[in-house]
Amino acid sequence: MELVGAAEIRVMLGGISKQRVYVITSNRNFPEPVADLVQGKVWLKSDVQEWIKEHRPELAAD
């Protein structure tokens, strides 16, 4: 089980800003985090990859 935080999501989405990651991950259609740690929220990498495939297909890794 691979987990990702906001920093990894920034990279996965092409180097977007921290503010933009916050907006995207707060959106109702973004996967729910699996945990909310002191360092921040974390998501399953596979959930984020699926979301990218559906909502940002140009950034999807093959």
C-alpha cells in the first residue's frame, strides 16, 4: 500500500502550487484521505492515480 501526501500530489499533477493542491484535494470529487496525520492528510496512491486518469488524463502515467 503506497501512500502520498500533498507534496507527492503536487508532482503527480505537474508541479502545481501548494494552494492549488489544497483546492483540488478539498474538492468533493477527490478521493477521501486514508488518514489525517500531524504532517497532513495522506491518500492511497492508487486512488489519486485513478482520479488523475479520470480528471486529468493528459497527466496520467501509463
